[in-house]
Amino acid sequence: MIIRELCVENFTKVPHAIREGVERIELCDNLAVGGTTPSYGVIQQAAELVAESKTTLAVMIRPRAGDFVYNSYELKIIETDTLKAIEAGAQNIVFGALTEENELDTDALETVMVAAQGLPVTFHMAFDEIKNQKEAIDQLIEFGVDKILMHGGPLNQPLNTEKIKDLVTYANGRITILIGGGVTSANYESLAQACQTSFVHGTKIID
């Protein structure tokens, strides 16, 4: 079975997603800039609907557009937003942070893992910018991260199925790989098979 994660902006498409029976919803705001943290009210309303369904609610924690290098003030915002998202009903947290050298920001990740209080955490597409991705996979596993969302390269290029398949093989079931970026209702099955994963993500996963 393929697990479909529909990425939605704000609350508007949440009812439709639940009616269509998607397995997961990633709730964001500002998708035009790649997604930022939705408001407390939006999370709470989405969580109330999801609670009556078989769909799981994941919430994006990202304080701003731009890069994924955060200062101490932004990290405090991220920590508070994570706590508040869980209070509002988030079932999963989606987050990513890098150093200026495009390596995993382990201090930021540790902060979020503590704030997440044991809920599953997905490291988002900031992963595609990391230099040594196999080392990063090992680090994310050590931190207890549940999933990694990746495209395999720049978003303006097709999904890099060979690269992702190699990373899926390396991960060897120790962490789940989600594929996203150009994944749609028409192609998710073939792309999932090519990448050897059962988890797909996108804004057009359902019609």
C-alpha cells in the first residue's frame, strides 16, 4: 500500500482531502515560498476534522521563507511553534534546519525533537541541500527522526529516482523516505516503484 501525503495550504483543502481518504495531510501556509508554519487556529480546526477520520495530520514548522539556516531568535520561535502546534492537535511535525555549510543543524534538530514530545518528526526537503546525505541519514536516525522528504535534487528538475533509490537502499528500512516535487495522482505509483518507497508527497496527490 502506498501512503499518500497531500500537502495543503491553510485550511481550505483539508475537508476535501479527508473526503478523498488521503492517508496523511501536511498542513502549511504560504506554499508559494515552499510552506511556512500555519496559524494555531488553522491547525486546531484541521485537527478537529482529522480526529474523526483515518487521516494523519502533519504540521510544517518553518518560521519564514528563504534558507534553512536559523539564528537563536528563530530557533526559539520554532520551539514555541512546535509546542503550540502539538497543543492545537498536530500528530506529526515537519521541520528542517541546516548550517551555513549545508550540513545538518544538530542543535536545532535536538531542540525540535525535545519539543515534539515523542511525536513523529519528518525532516523536509532541506535535506536535498545537504552535501553528505548518507551521513545525514545516519544522524537523523540517531536523533529518532521518523521520515525524510526528498526530491533528489533541484526542484526545477525531474525527481531523481536513481539517487533516491540509492538512499532508500542505504537507509535499509531504518528511516522512511518520502518522495515529493512533481509527484501527482497520475505518476505517484510509478515514481514510488522506481524509488522503492511506499510514501509519496505533493499538492496534486489527489484529483
